[in-house]
Amino acid sequence: MERVYHCDVAVVGGGTAGVAAAVGAVRAGASVVLIERNPYLGGEATHSGVSAFCGFFSCGGDPVKVVAGVGDAVLQEMEKLGPTVDYVVSAAGNKNINFQPEYLKCALDNLLEQEGVTVLLHARVVGTESRQRKISSLLCVDDEGTFTVRANAYVDASGDANLVHLAGGRTLWGDESGAVQAVTLPFRLSGVDTSRDMSPGAVEQAIVKAKAAGIPDLTREKGFILKKEGSDVVAVLLPSAMPTGMSAEELTDLEKNTRKQVLSYVEALRRYMPGMERAELAVIGPSIGFRETRRMLGREMILAEDVLKRKKRRDGVARGGWKPEIHKSLSKMATYLEVSGGSYFDIPLGALWSADIENLFGAGRMVCADEAAFAAVRVMGTCFATGHAAGVAAACQALRRETDVEEIRAELKRQGALV
């Protein structure tokens, strides 16, 4: 028997951007189906163990809040589950929100259930049907076989422009030479004395010694260790590799390569990092964390100048407060392009709207931006904001057959977003 789901808005991908898009669309009056290939929501935050939300606040000194709306709703759900979030100043001097990924899985389940979103986990999109520059349906697959999702508007929050790619829309890959930012496979250690120095400088001293001692498979020498006060568990962001494509063969090599690195880093930290002597490997990944893969070609592109000059716009539907954070070296930490403290830039609707497909919006790592600007908009705090905006835009188009930026801005404000 054929299985068909009908809705106003279909969202592909259940990471921070996809969750925000689904909630934003529902709150705007749309019925929503969210399709996620993993067994839980959260994307990089849960599936790659990246346990810090960057971008809720502007970078550097005098931080101002630039993300609210659905992002705040997620934090409120986390707080209901106990002391699961911490507001911290990172080793790079930025105000971030550290969280516990396992609790985030449950908080996202709770939020989407309360909002009435139809969530389909363990499902993936394998094809589309389109007519006259519009997607009419998605062909999806799960362990029972295939099914169809029909909607009036769609949001690609897959992180890798999978829906845009399948629908024949144009995508971008990396910079002018085709190079993208490095992937990192975070891992967690237990039994750590977190009262000791865990700064990037201390990490570097340990890894340099380990390399000199002949420990293999160590790429990055300096990286972040994320800790929680009162806990002996830390998240380590070190094993890295450079992706060149999205095929199964390529991703298999990346996963195996970075897992091999994890074991070497565990040995190195135990031997040469004070406070790590009794550390135990608790969790790897479970998946490599991507910073940049395919992204959507939108109707407008955010430029580095817009980010660096903190450009404000009348058609802005989200705010970005991060600065360009570019990871192009396997041995060194990110390169940062500095911006003025306490400031933000506006993200226009056109950067979230496919240039080729009229009823398709993109959010999160999908945002249309040049290389340096993309390095500022890709962080998860900003993903909440662009996802929220894309969901509301999709709902407005689905319900009223028009896409009016003033209407979208008004609805976002009504839902508590900062625009």
C-alpha cells in the first residue's frame, strides 16, 4: 500500500536549522513534516558531539544577544531537564552556550511533539518530482520501503544541500579553488581532572611532545577542550581531515581516518597532558562534523564585506553575530577575521531562497554566502536564526502563495525572533 504524507511545509534535516524551521512554520499556521535520516534530532550538535552553541551572542567583548525565537525555546526545554546548559566565555574570548548532547536529543523531541510537528526519523530523501520550477513531492525511503511527502513549500536543512542537489538546483562547493573547510571528529573523555589547564596552549604542548615521541596520526596540534564545571567529562575537538566530496567512498575514508586519529590523541593526552592521566574514551562522534560542504545558490549572496562591516538591511530576516572562522589547515587552529565587538549583521531573505526552485528555502549550512561570509553564518546559533526565518518564509508561501519579506519579518517578530 502506497504511503503518502500531505503537509503545507516539508523540512529535510532535523539539526538546529531544521528544528527551527519546523517550529517556525508550525507557529505560522502551517502543517509540517520533518524528515531526518538519523535516529534522533540535533544534527552536528548531537550526531557529531559538537557540544557548544556558537553565535547566540556577538563575538568578542561586549557581547549582545542576536538569536532568540526558536533558539530560546530549545534552551528553555533544556533547562526543564535540569542544569544541562552553561553560559561560558570560550578560550577564544567569545560568549558561548555549552550543553549536554544527550539531553538535547530529548529536549528537541519534547519541543517538536508539543508544537505538533510530524517527525519521521530513520528516513531519507532519495528523489524529487518537480513541475515548472517547483518541487511537488519528495520520494523517501525507510526500512519498510518507499513513501512520498507532498507539500506546498520545502526547506532544505540537510546541511549538505541534499534536497537542492536532488531537485536539480545549483549548488556551490568551497572557495574559488574548490577547497572547503576541514571536518573534525569530536570525542569525549571521562575521568579528567578539569581543574588543570585545558587551554589550547596546553593542548599544543602535549601534542608536540607526542609527535616528537613518534605517536602517529596526529594532525592538529592546537584545539579546544570543552568542559563542564563539576564534571570529569570533556569534549575534545582535534581529529581533522579535508573532504573533497560526499560519496560513500569519500565519507567512509574520512570516518576511518579520523577515528584512527582519535585513538592516537587519547594516547597522546594521557601521556603528556596533565589531568588526563586517568582519562577514558567515552564516545567518538558518532559522526564526523562538517563545517562546509555543498551550499545552495540563492537569489542573493552574503559577502565578506557585509559580515566584516556588520551590514544592516531592511529585508533582513535573521541576525548573525559571529566573525569569519576559517578552518583550512589540518595542523593549526582557525583563522579569524576580526569584527567590532557588540555588533551583528543582517541576513537577507534572498540568501535563504533558492535561485532555481521557487518553493525551496535553505537554512543552516545552506545559506548562500561567499567563502569568508559563510565562515561566519555556519555556526549553530546562527543556524537556529536562519532556520527559523526559512520555516516562516516557507509557511507564508505555502499558506498564502506569496513570499513577502515584510510579512515574514512581522511573523518572525511575533514569534520572538530578533530581526
